[in-house]
Amino acid sequence: ADAINPLHRNDRGYQVLGRTANAAFAASVLGERCIGFIDEAIEPGIISSFRNLPAVHPSQLTGRSTSNGIVLCYGDRNVAISRRLHRYGARIFYA
């Protein structure tokens, strides 16, 4: 996985994992490049929202959203979380 710093030089949008204070902070750093949130606690098929952006289960990531990447912002737990998320085919970035 990559660090969050390269995201500042990239014009793509990113999904942030979770609906927590950590996720809200990562979204604020990303600004307009944050296009939404993913959360494994959301039932597949349901679209929720967080900070006025869509929040979905990672199984709903398709096409453009998987190529942009998922930002993880959970410190030492990032590696374990990224192993679990690889099955969804998205590129993972660590914050």
C-alpha cells in the first residue's frame, strides 16, 4: 500500500474506509478528492451517507471506484484491514 502523501499530487477521487473520526479527518485532508466512504458494517445493496457523501459496502465498489483506491486511516491496523479488503480489487492507500 502507498502513503497518503502521493494523493495530494493525484487528481483522482478516493473512497475512505469507515465512518469514524479518523475517516472524517482523512476526508478533510483529501478535500474534493474524497468521493465517498466504504464501510463493511453497511449491508450490501444499501447506500448510506457520511459527511454528505455516499457510503457503501466495499462489495459495491465497481469500475471507476475500484481503480481510484481506498484510503485506510487506522494506524497499526491498516495492514490487517488491507488484507481483508484486497478481495474487492481496489488499490489501498495508508493515511
